[in-house]
Amino acid sequence: MSTIRLQDVTKTFVKPLALGRQKTAQNNEDNIDASQELAALDHIDLTIPDGQTCAIVGPSGCGKSTLLRVVAGLETDYTGQVFYDDQEMTGVAPKERYIGMVFQNYALYPHFEGQGNLSFFFKVRKIADKEAEERIKVTSEIMGIGFNALLERKPGTLSGGQQQRLAIARAIVRNPRLFLFDEPLSNLDAKLRMQTRIEIKRLLRRFQITALYVTHDQTEAIALGDQIVVMRAGKVEQMGPYLTLLQRPVNTFVAGFIGAPPMSLFSEGKIGDGLLHLGEMTLPLPEAVKAHVHAGQAVILGARPEAAQWGDGHAVVAAGLRLRGVIEVIEPDFARRTQLLYLQTGVFAYTALVPLDESLAIGQTVEVVFPADQLHFFDQSSEQRLG
């Protein structure tokens, strides 16, 4: 096991632009080969503690998979340093890093049966067959009922879930010091995703091996990650346990990204006389926020959908953001006995999560209150949290 540390890691690539033409002083036309340098990773500082699983989330193209490839040693053209414990990994080949990688597309050897996929690592390293057989036997027991049957079949005869089980076993059999997962469940259907996610969680808890898990699915990130890293445009926006990211997002990007559904954001608020003026509404500012704002400052107000309380005769808190909104869409969640409302109040669109037994209809006007102690304030210019 290892503590993984990235120090000021930057990875750029050159994006070619459309070929342009420009006239010279002699009125001749010359081609201009234009390109743009973009940062896939932008001065990343990150530490994954020994034995913990770090889930990496963010929009497409934010650098999640590139980060994984840098840690694995598959990307070498970068600046900065990557450490496994106190060992600086520059120049250390991927095969010498003792990592177990599980990919989205399984990456199995199609001409080998399952047994051959698991034993190939030992053949390359010239490890004795007896030791290889023992490691494969132990791994098969770990993978559970029915896994032995997969060892006799080639990948082309296996279902997606079976192939992914085999790919995970191939990572485990190496006895790695680090697990790397690159969206391993995205090709599976919903039921198989849940089953395989449970299996991965069980394995990670059993081995306590440091792991990086790249995913688009926040459910996976919450279920598997001791820490969650939120990335945007090659930068780490915030790292921490899920509840910390949910309750104290550092900026509007994290607030609007984390959560299912994410936080509703009300922009164009203005500070005046110690109050927040938001459209036709006026709200007092918490003491913790007052010290960080000034008159005329533009502020974004945030409210989590699950914090919503009801008016219209129901007992609600007296202080907070009180809105009368028109229901535009209703999304029921029968498993959790809730329904998500998409509401509109003037120019503001927002969501509220309410009990399923509330009898509601599209087009209905309802009163929603977000309690004052559950509101979030952000500077509109910097997007950073206030207070």
C-alpha cells in the first residue's frame, strides 16, 4: 500500500486550430498553421492517504483520466512530481509500479482464457507456476461464487459483467500497491453496475489498498470514495468527504455539480444595508457572511433541494428564502418516496425535494421555504464561498 502524492503536476497538449490564410505585404497569400496549447492538468497538488479510496468526478474533458494515466506512468510528458510514499516515480515504468488497473473496456487478452489472463502477469515476470496457481486460487476465492467457471472461457464468450469481474481479478492477482479504476462500470446495465459496485467496495474494504476511482456517476463516487475530488478544466476544485462537499462547497461550480439533484443557484443578488436584495426579495445576512461582503457586491444565493419546506398551511420556519413558484416538472422517486419539483418564480428556476404523498400537479402554484441556516452565499465575480 502507498500514499500517493502529486506535486504541482501540469500536463499540456497542443490542439490544432483551423487552417487560416493571411495576405502578406506583397498581396501574396500564405498558409498559417495555427495551434493552441491547452492544460489537461493545471498545477495539480493532491494527496491520497494510504489505504483510502479517492473517487474523482467532474465533467467530460476535465482531466480525470489524464490524472489517472499520469499516476500510472502511462503519461510521461508532464511537469511536476508524482510520489508513491516517498519514492519519486519519474522514470519508473508502469510495469514496475505494482499497480492494478481496471478500464472501462476491460482490456482483456481475447486469445487467452480467463486462466491465461490471470497468469500472464506471472509468465512475463518469470514467477514460478506453483506460486501463480496459488495466487489465482486465492483470487478466485475472493471473487466469490461462480468465478472459477470464468477461468475456462475466453473473454468473447463472457457477458460484460463477467468480463469486468475477470478484469478486476486480474488486477487483484498482482497483489498491487495501488488500484486504478477508469470508469469500470460505465458499459454495464443498471443492475450489473450495482452488483459490481458492491463487489468492488467489498474488495477495497478487504484489502485496504490505496485506490483512485474515476467516474461520471456520483452514486459510485459516494458509495466507494473515502474522499471525493471534484475537477474542472484540469484543476482540483475541492477534495473531501461527500458530506463536506455537499454542505460546504467552496464555490458555485462544486455547489452546482455535487448532489443529485445539485444545489439551486440564484444569481444577481446585491448587498445593501447589511441585507441581500434578490429580485423583489430581501434577506438578512448571517454574521459569518457580513464580514466578507461590502455594499454593492454581487452575490449568488444557493439552496439545496432537500432543504425545502412547505407553506400553504404547513408548519414552516419563519426565517429563510420564501418563494411562491409554479411547478413546471415533477419527477417522482418511488423507491425513496420523494418527488423532485422544478419550479419557476419570476426569472428564478430552482428545485425542491418533497415527500411523495404531497398531492401536486404541473402548473400549480406552491409556497416553498428554504430555512435561513441552510442557505449558501457565494461571490458572483469569483464564484467563491462567503463565510
